Amino acid sequence: MREILLVEDSDDDRELFKLAFLRSGVHAELTYAADAAGAIIRLNRMGAYQDRPLPDLIVLDLGLPGLRGSTLLDVIRHSLVSKRVAVVVLTGSESESDRIRCEELGIKAFVNKPKTFTALVNFIRTATRYFPTPAPLEARREGYRTPLPEDSPRRQG
């Protein structure tokens, strides 16, 4: 089954995304990381994730606490993950410099957080077009490591 990893620090936004995801009818598993460090742990298959393949799509909020979303994008871009996982930025930022920086880092789309529930449902349906062509499960389970930036908090898994 396909997997969407939502990297979002707001409990309310995660819950709203979950409800919109359920309404969207998209056939995929929705998983979460509350911050960039949690996403790095997930992408490096550390701890409870060691037997999990890479997600098919990352939906990323830029306004994360600690290690910012744009820094996470930079980490992803310089790892093997960028060759296998599409990233879509869903953010409250309307900054043109944020958009340009994210595009330079290879995102598939930069979308402002929708103002209505229906628009969020439609965003989720549209974002699935960025799912990669199905790869054999073994290719998604290949070993890789996303480097941890020196200033990021290290987590035990």
C-alpha cells in the first residue's frame, strides 16, 4: 500500500488533514512526524521504522519547531531519499523566497494551506499524482541514510 508521510507540528492541522484524507478516498496509509527530527528518524528507518519501506510522498509544513522544514528539505535533497520520494510543501508561508528556495530543493509543489475543508480534500487527491511509479518493494527497502545536520536534536528510537 502507498504511504503518505505528513510532517506537521500542529495537532489541530494533523487532525484536520487526517479527516480530509479519510474523506478524499485516497487508497494509502497516512503516517505522521511532528517535527523534522522525527521525519529524519522515519526516513532513516531507525527504531520502530527499521522494517518499513520509504513513504511514497512527503507532505511537509515549513514552519516546524527546531529544525525548520526548509532545512529538512535540504537534508532530503542530499540523500538517496530525494531520488525515491516526492515532496510537496503544504504551508502557511506565503513568502516568495520560501517558494523559490523550496523549488530549488526539488519539491513537486508549493501549496498554501487551504482555507476550506473541501479545498484540503482536493489538495490530497491532487497530491497523489506525485506518487512515484510503483517500485518493487525490495527497492523501497534498500538501505540508505539521511545525514543528520550537526545542529539537529538526536532522538533515540
